[in-house]
Amino acid sequence: MSDESSIEEREITEVSLLLLIAAQGIAFTGLGLALWWFSGRAVEDWVSLTPNDFFIGLVTTTGLILLALAGFYFPRISNYLILMQAQSYGWLRKFATWRAIIIISFFAGTWEEALFRGGLQVLLSDYIGVPLAILIASAAFALVHLSKPVIGFIQFLIGCLFGVIYHQTGSLLGVMLAHFLYDIFALWYLLREMSRLEEQGLLDMPE
């Protein structure tokens, strides 16, 4: 197979993947809205578009990135986490373009927050209280990623953080935006570090 055919095939595969991710994102966002509506709340109150919502999203993103950067000062821990994530997300290397990173991050940030914060957490809080609702929604959020236990626990903590921010601010757009922007950073860093570790012979990734 020629290099040109290989590139063409990879682009077709990437487009198919992104369309699937978009369809999944739309479906689960709709499910989150349905749970909100089922809780007896008005559909028009589900998400707001105010300057404050954008501010919450940007501040949360900045905090998460600074927290992640602080962890990079411990190379052994950072390398260990990258190696753990490579076992679950190594397939992303085939789609290491900015287009893929942005689209994947957008739909992940949208549907995960719509479903787990704007839907499940809200509905559960009416029956079991906010703290337990945040814990259960965050556990479900971590489980759907099918990550290794260590990574799953970190995702659970991030879910709890988003859950608390959402409860305190009522801004679904804020946590969606933070999730979207942070995922762009996280995917870019993960792909970069997987390549670095592979070049150093510390990571063996199949072609």
C-alpha cells in the first residue's frame, strides 16, 4: 500500500471515528437533558450563557492546568501515570491531529457534564442529597472511561471537583467549558509524552 493510500485510509478512519463520537455526544447530551426534565425542572433553565458562566469555565480550566503542571515536577509519578494511560488510550496516537483533539475534547466535555452533572447528579440530589449524588455521579463518570484503577481514581476526583463547582455555581456551561479546555490540554500532553517515552524505549506501542 502506498503512503498516499495509507494517509487517505487513516483520514477516512479518523472522520468515521469523529462522526461516531459526535453522534454519541449528541445522544448522551440529550439523555442528560431528559434526566433534568424528569426531575421536574424547566428545560430552559438547564444551561445559561452568561459572562459569569464563561468566567467560571476559564478559572476552573486554569486551576486544573496549574494543578497538572505541578504534578509534572515529579517525573517518576508523571511517567507512571502516562504509562498507565497509554494502556487505555494508546489508540489515540493514530488520530494525533489538532482537529481530532479538539472535536474529541468538545464532545467529551459536553456530554459527560450534561449527563453526569446536569442530569444524574441533579436527579439524584433530589432523593439522596447533594454530597452522595456528587459521589455517585463522579463514580459513574470515572467508570465509563474504563481506565486503570489509579487513573480511574484521578478521574473520580476530577468528577467530584466538577460536581462541587456545578453545585456551588449552578453553571453547567462553566463545567462543560472547563472540561472541554482541560481535555484539549490533557490529550495534547498525553500524546506528546507517549511519543517521548516511546523514543526513550520506555513505552512499546503497536503500530
